[in-house]
Amino acid sequence: MAKLVPEAQAYVTAFNQLPDFSTMDPEDVRAIMAQAKKIDMEIDQVAKVEDREIFVGSEGKITVRIYIPEGEGPFPIFIYYHGGGWVLGNLDGVDPSCRVLANKTKCVVISVDYRLAPEFKFPIPAEDSYAALTWVNENAVLFNGIASKIIVGGDSAGGNLATVVSMMSRDRKGPDISAQVLLYPVTDLSYDTESYYEFAEGYALNRNLMKWFGTHYIRNEEDRINPYVAPLISGNLHDLPQAFIITAENDVLRDEGIAYAERLMEAEVKVIYKVESGLVHGYFSNYSFFKKSIEKTVGSIKQFLSSLD
């Protein structure tokens, strides 16, 4: 594991002491994650943090957490979708990172607690994510946001949802999205790239666990090739928002993230992408291990946002 930076090595060592999640039921994995020892750490303070419950569809409700930075505003809006393979994850897991994101980018950050599989399989998490976009667009004034400057982003499965929401917005004629920021996104469910085999075991997220996530998310084999599940194989990537794609060097998802960047560029979408050397999957949502790397990544996001047309 010579390629790993020290913080990634520490994280991988801790992760490899956990049970094999790919052999367990989702509710048992969630219980283990909930019981994990909380690490006392100093987190960024923001001007205001507020949870709101919003309606999605005809019956559903989800929570969004709103982070408002210091300043007069109004502010651009950054909608954030957390990772966790569509099965795990919550608002608290990405709370420290969203605080850094709000403070450094001077955006209102809206973190979305979409409903999880397998209780809510595709397309529900994607539809919840799109519903959150429409709610934000319609209610920007409530949190001093600029409805015409909405960025969507997320990590892993959240990166998948961010780019899927961008496709939905194009296909459904709005709301308009200024940019998408995708952190080591899932873009395909084939599990057969070179990085899938190079990092198949021992680097936190592994090939079997990714298959476990995918199996719980989709309803059938037809879903596996749905563009709203696997945007990499979409036949139409034109007219999507400009994108900033970041992958981790030691990650099963690295190659499909790079491939997605290349496919967007082929579709004449403006793209910037970079590979973070020495890092592993999941770093952006693990603040206690990766504080410095998260701050570095947010600095890159800030630079990207400042360059938007």
C-alpha cells in the first residue's frame, strides 16, 4: 500500500477491521455504523444550520439540512447528496464536510437525506434528489440563496445522484443547474474496469461491496442499464451542466469516473477532472481521518466555482 498517504493508510487499517458488509443485511450494517465510536473533533462553525422537512412525491417526506455561511448574501446554492451506495449514509456523516464547503465556497449548502435502498429502490432515491432540487429552486429566498446559481454535487452514490439529477433537469426542462461537482462518482454498474481489479480488496470500498450496493439499489437487470442508474452508458450526455470530477487514486471507482469525464467532453460538456493521489474511496465523508484532504478538495471546488461562466 505504498501509494497511500498516511491518513488513507490509517483509514484503510480501521476499515479492514470491520466485518465484511457484503455478507450482511443492510439493517445490520447500519446498526454497526451507528454504534461506531464517535471521535471528538473540532468542526467548522457556520452562521446558521437548520433542518427542514420537505415533501417528495405524493406521500414521501425527506429532510434537508441547510448551512448558511457568514455574510450578507444572497449566496449561490450548493445541493449536496451524500454517499453510501444508496444504502448507507445520512446527514450527520457529511455534516463536518458540508460545513467546510459552506464556509470556504460561501455557498448555502443544502444536504439532502434522500430515502435509502433496499427499502426504497431505484428510482426513489433519484426522484427524491430531483424533488430536493425543485424545492430548493422554488424556496431559495427562504435561506438567502440565488435560485439562478445552483450547483449540484455529491460523493460516490451521491455523485451518481448529482449527475443523474442534472440529466433529469435537462430532460424535464428545469430547474437550471449551473454546474455539477462529482466526487469519485458511481457512473456504471459493470464492476469490470482495471481499477475494479487493481483495488478489488483491501482499500476500503471493494468490488464485492460495490456489487452488494448495486444489487440492493436496482430492482432488476433492466435498471442496471438505465441511464439514470449508469450515466456512463447513456446515449445522450449533451447539454449537461459543466462538471468538476474528482477521483481517488486508489479506488475501484477511479476509472469509471475518468471515463465519465471523457464521455462528457465528447458530448461537448465543459469538464475539469483530477485524480487525488494517495487517497481512497470515501475520504470526503470521513472528516476525522481526512480533514486536510477535505479542505484541499474544497479549495479546488472553490477555484472551480469561481471560474464558472
